[in-house]
Amino acid sequence: MANVPPEPTTFKPSPEPPRPWTWRLEDASGAVVEITGDLADETFVSQADAESWVGEFYADLAEQGVDAVTLFEADREVYGPMSLHA
């Protein structure tokens, strides 16, 4: 009988990468705005992803009462508030 190697162990799927980048959504007075739908509670792997997202959806955010955004990496405020209006 031939020597057959044992079956390889099954690889576990890679864990989801951390997504520490978030936007705080604010109204004109600086109060936090809670939005609903697909845009709510978005988190991002990188600063570039977060900035691309706000660039793509700023008009939709403004329609839900967002006047400005502040970018965070975990608990660290990176910049903002940044107006969504020209």
C-alpha cells in the first residue's frame, strides 16, 4: 500500500480587516445627525476610502440634514468639521 500524506488542514477565512475610519455627521449647530438607510453607520479600512465615500455621497448626506462631517481614526479626531456646502 502506498504512503498517502494526510489531508491538509482546512484554512480559516481571513478575519475582516479593522475598519477604524468613521465620519461624525453634524448639523449646522454641530450636533450629531443620526441618518438611516444604506449610508448609516459606515466604517472604512483607510482614510482614502472614507474620503472617497463622503465625496460620493455628500449630496445624499446633505438631504438627510448633514451640514458638516468630522473624520475619526478610532477615537482620534483627524480633521473637521468640514462643510458639505460650497
